[in-house]
Amino acid sequence: MTIDDAVPATAATRELVAKLHDELIRWQLVVWTAGNVSSRVPGADLFVIKPSGVDYDALAADNMIVCDLDGNVVDGERAPSSDTAAHAYVYRAMPHVGGVVHTHSTYATAWAARGEPIPCVLTAMADEFGGEIPVGPFALIGNDDIGAGIVKTLSGHRSPAVLMQNHGVFTIGRDARAAVKAAVMCEDVARTVHIARQLGAPLPIDPADIDRLFDRYQNVYGQR
Amino acid sequence: MTIDDAVPATAATRELVAKLHDELIRWQLVVWTAGNVSSRVPGADLFVIKPSGVDYDALAADNMIVCDLDGNVVDGERAPSSDTAAHAYVYRAMPHVGGVVHTHSTYATAWAARGEPIPCVLTAMADEFGGEIPVGPFALIGNDDIGAGIVKTLSGHRSPAVLMQNHGVFTIGRDARAAVKAAVMCEDVARTVHIARQLGAPLPIDPADIDRLFDRYQNVYGQR
Amino acid sequence: MTIDDAVPATAATRELVAKLHDELIRWQLVVWTAGNVSSRVPGADLFVIKPSGVDYDALAADNMIVCDLDGNVVDGERAPSSDTAAHAYVYRAMPHVGGVVHTHSTYATAWAARGEPIPCVLTAMADEFGGEIPVGPFALIGNDDIGAGIVKTLSGHRSPAVLMQNHGVFTIGRDARAAVKAAVMCEDVARTVHIARQLGAPLPIDPADIDRLFDRYQNVYGQR
Amino acid sequence: MTIDDAVPATAATRELVAKLHDELIRWQLVVWTAGNVSSRVPGADLFVIKPSGVDYDALAADNMIVCDLDGNVVDGERAPSSDTAAHAYVYRAMPHVGGVVHTHSTYATAWAARGEPIPCVLTAMADEFGGEIPVGPFALIGNDDIGAGIVKTLSGHRSPAVLMQNHGVFTIGRDARAAVKAAVMCEDVARTVHIARQLGAPLPIDPADIDRLFDRYQNVYGQR
């Protein structure tokens, strides 16, 4: 009996995760194989993630990797993404998170290389991030340091995105699609604010207005 | 009886508006769902606009939203764009306007973040905008402040584009295609002038030459 | 009898010119309808050029415009490009030129906005341009000033590209494909040298080495 | 008898080399015809390289050029890439190298124009390059100077990429695909570090951490 037989929601999650990687390419967040999306399997202590070092063109539901929340492979012929431990840590620590995305998208990673948060100077940034996009610690791959840095940083912020110092971006969402959206919007605002700053200081937005924009967007925007 | 039966021009307007969103993607003015096009329905006090929070790939004539000039939905199953009130305000206040476009295109929004108008230092900018691209006020979504800021700013300018402070771009046109063209050209000149300024001061163009270029372009260019 | 019957080479030239506009899109040199390619009709005092204000998608051999060397339309239902007079001037003044291209490509136009030539600090630039890319005068559309400025500036240079001040780029070639290549390479070097200069001064290349590179490239490179 | 009959591995190598050029376009490393990939033919003193001055669209297995390790054409109707001598030099001097790539990718070439190595301030850069990306000497085409400069520079570094001063990038790999990956990653880190530096100084990474990241990535990452 396969894991998809035991947990039928797994099949749809594989399909979703494979397909969402197309968005990383479409919005130019990744090169080569350097970025990954995962999704919690609804109703199970499992998540689905991209295999390691495989071309985006070759991603499909049947080569996605199913892991338990400790990051152990439950089903899959290949090695999971080398960032699997960080994804697993987030799922263990943040039960409301249904999806995690990691990229080295150019502008966001440039802020991360300076260890500098992105200031909230755009209404769209207030909508989506509710303030600045914070910086998490420098951490090496290979243990729980990256996962712990993500969780610690995001726990104090409304932002669903964190810039890991000298590394790249991790985003979270209630589901994988929301995490992908946060990754796309993070790069978009990282780029716009960078370009704004190249020729002078962006005008600040009153923190009370940031609160108003964030509250409205989280509660009103989109199809209900 | 549907609204398209009552106002037959509505059907063609839906088709046009759905299709013009392709241009926002093609010329890289938008990410995710962050931009919208609307068009007045010829001969009626109605306009057609994009639904809120829906992927560009999923846009089609039959999911466009028809609104009256107060921004109330007349026909459509989904919520209209969250920027509908601003579009409606422009149609009410500016009877010659047949189309409105809103984007957060990167370079134009970077100028908007600094609250700085784009100076007219390119002949193509003189052609299309007849001078600088002005900045409108900071305004929150949720009432008529954005619409009123657009109308007040554009009323004193030849430019069909306004940079709303800390927000993004609104453009107008005699029809929706002209408004889309203005959005495309606004980003193009915002980018070129930004890049020019990165390495020094662009050379000014004599205001009398700007007038000559604008007059000629508005009256001679294109197919008659 | 049509012009294509009278001058059979015209048909192939229409095909070529329509198709070469695809390269302007592919290499991102143009937005909307802002750029044009023309080609002399071999063996005739004619050239073929893009119609004015028509979408790139709609360009085809049968809607190209055939002009005489004074820029008068000899065959075509639409108005020719508004830059036709400049193309015509070049063909009249420079008999060795078989193709002309005009764009507002971003980085080249940024140099043009500052009226600053692009210094030759890349071996690929030495190959293709044999030195700096020069700046031509500010000139208004509507008479021969643009054409005369192009010809005067290029006559003193090995470069097949000229940056017209506050305007954009014109390139020439022995045929239209060579002029398109020059437009592509002009934007490429404009971008690379701009980016190099953002973080410091590019290293100069010895003028004698520029000569060696140019001579070799013009005589050895490519398929003979 | 053809070379492919004599050395059957040649046929597959032609196919691979033609196809890998698609990656140069996909990741926007090249314009027009300015970049090339080569691959050693396994088990033979031969390599396969792109023909000179031919469009990427027209590349196919049967128009690839087969050369011996002195760069002489063994099979092929066209002239080989004008960079063939440099590729040949690398294959002669570095027996472990199975593939070589050359591009003028924008950001990497901008660093090369200033003669400035790219500092290792990103974990992905530590993974792939094990430290800074070094600069090789200014060298003219036409003899072994470029090849010798590549080999001399890379021999003292873990980096598979070298920035040739005022020229562009050469990368090496155990096979051609690895060399292409290095070219893609080189441009990606050149761009990100450039953008980081535009607004301040990137934070350094401890050299011991760079060593740890490099060792882990070379030994653990990807599918085993």
C-alpha cells in the first residue's frame, strides 16, 4: 500500500507542489534548480517537497517527495531538497502554516546580503507584509539553525517573508499558494524599494496607515 | 434579461478588457494579480473591470465585472477589483476618459515611492506625456481619496499618467487601449530616465520643443 | 502592375523586414510600437519600412510600406513609420548602407539622455563598434535634421550605431540584418558598461588593442 | 567513414552541445550569437563546439563542429566558434575538465570590465564557487593568451568560473552541463552581489563557513 492510498490527500498535494514551481520560473524568482516549494498534506503529519537538484522542467507529481515532519522521506525515489530540514522545522513549530517557499530571488537576496530589512514604503507592501520584511540570522545548512532562525524571526512579525542573512528568502502561508504569492510579492517590493532608494530616500508611510492597509487587505481583498 | 442583452456594447467591452490584461503581462507591468484595466461601455453609464484577486491566466470575457459609475456591480459573480472605486471616480469626473489602467510597475512605482515626478528628458516622453509625469497625493484605499487625487492631479497636466505617492500608477485614455499604452510607455520612460540619472544628470529638453513634439505626436502619429 | 512585379526583389525584402522586427522583441529593444527596421530593395532606389503605430504582432510582408529614397510611399495602404524621413536620408547619403534600425532601447537611450558616448571598455565592443558609440545632436522630427545628424555623426566613426541625444539609437549595416545586429549589440554593451560604471571605473582598453580587435572581427569572424 | 562512426560517442556529444545552448538563452546569458558551449568527447582527444556566428535557433547536432585538442576542425562544414582556441587550450591543460562555456553575461562582464573579483557574500556562492570568482588577465584573441589566462587563473582557485578582464566569463566543469550550470550561477551571483553593493557593503561570510558550505555542497547536494 502506498502513502497516497493511506493518505489520499497526498496525491493532490503532489500535483499542487509540482505545479506551483512553475510560478517560481514565471515570476523569475529562481535560476537552475535553486528554489523550492513545499506543502503540508491536509490532515496528516506529512509534507510534499521538491526533489534535490532536479530541473524545473522535469518536476511532476510523481517525482515529488513526501516527508514526515522530521524531514524523513516517507515516499519518493530521489533525495528531497537540501532545504528539507528548514521546511520541516517550520511545519513542526508553526501549526497554522500550510506551505513554505524558499528562493534566492535577486533583489530580496541583495537586501539579505547586507543584512538589511526592507522598509515598508509601498502601500502594496503594507497590504501584504504589514510592515518591514525582517532579516533572520546567518545560519549554516545541515542542522536546525536555518529552521529555528526562520521561526524565531517570523514569530515577532506580521510579515510572511524573512530574509535569511547572506542566503535568501523563506516565506510561509496558510497554504502553499499563499507562500508562493508571498515569495513573488517579496521580490517585487524588494526590487521596487531598491530602485526607489537608488536615487534618494523613499517617503515613509505613517505606521497607523500601514496598520489600516494591512487590516483591510487581510480581511477584504480577493474573492470571499 | 442580462446586462449584455440590455446594452449590447457590453459584450465587446468585456472581451476587450479581458484581452488587454495580456498586455500588462507581456510588457512586465504586473506580478501576480496586482494590476487592472477597465473600459467604459460605449453609450452607457457602465464600465467593465477585472475581478479582484484572480490570476491573469484565468481572465476571460465571461468573468469580467460590469459596474455602474458609482462602482456598484451590475453584472458579475465575483467581487470587482479592489481599485474599482478609483476607476469609477475617474469615469464620473472625466467624461472624455474611456479607459483606466492601474499598475505597480517597478520603475514608475519607485519614482512614486520618493514622491518625485519623472522629468521630461526624452523625445518619446514629450510625444506621449507632453511634459513631466506628475505625482498625486498619498491616499488610502476605501473611499474616494484615490480617485479624487488622480483626477485633481491629471486635470492640471497633459500627462495621461499619474504616480500616486507610495502606491503606483494610474493612466487614462480616450479608450482602454490608449490607457494601456500610456501605462506601458510610463514604465518605459520611468525606467530609462531612472537609468540615465544613475550616472549623472540627463540633459534637459527646451519646453518649446516639448510642446512641438507633443502637438505633432497627438495630431500626426499613427494610422489616421 | 504592382511594385513587386516591377521590382521582384521587393517581395523578399518585405518578408525580411517584417520578420526582422521579431528580433527587436526577442532581444527586448522595444515596447509597444516604438522601433522600426528598414531595408533597401537590392538593385532599386527603394526601401521597405514598417507602417506607423502598428503592433509588432500584426506585422507581415503584405502590410510593409515601400518608399522611394525621398521617403514617399510607393506602395502600401498605411502611413509609413514616423521615422521614415530619417531612414530615407541615410539611404540617400550613404550608398553602402543596406539597412537601418531605430529603437529607444533602454540603456542606450539612457546614455543618449545624458548626451554621453559609451566608452569602449569591452572586447566585444571593440569587435563590433571599433571604439566608442558616439552621440548625435538633439533634433526634432518633421524635417531632415535627424537624418542629417545620423549621417554626420556616423561619417566620422567606425561605429554602426549612433545615440541621438534625448531620443534613442539609430544603427546602420550593409544589410538590414547587420543593422539589427548592431542595435542588439549596442543595447548589450550600453547595459554592461552602465552596470560596470555603477560600482567604479571600468578599466580602459589600449586604443591599439581596440584597432586589432576591430580589424580581426571585421575580417575573420563568422562564416565566410 | 565519418568521425561519428570512428568515435561513436561523438554523436551523443553533438546532441548534448547543441541542446545545452538553449540554457544560455533560457537564463539570458547571451544575445545574438555571443556565447558558446563545448564538450569533450568521452574517450577521445576531441571536443564538440558551436559553429561561429550562427543563430541559436539554427543550432542542431549536425551543424556542431568536431575539433581535435589543438582546435583543428576534424568534422564540420562551418568555421568553429572564434573562441575555439581558448576551449582547446583548456582541454589540453586540464584533463579533468569535460566541458567549457563562454559568455558575455551582463553582470559578470561588468565585474570583468572593472577587473574586480566577485566577493563571496552569499551562501549559494560559497556552495558553488568556494570563494570569490577571480579575474583573469586582459588577453587578445588570435593566439593562446586567453586559454593560458583561463588555466593559470583557475588553477589557483576552487571557482569553476573566471572573469576575463574587459571580456567576459569562462566556466569549466567535469562535463558540459556542469560548466553551463557554473555559467548560470556565475551570472546569478554577479547580479545579486552587484545589486547588494549598490546600497551599501554586503556582510562578509567567515572563510571557515565558506569552506564548510563548499565541502558540503560538493559532496552532498543533488541526486547521488
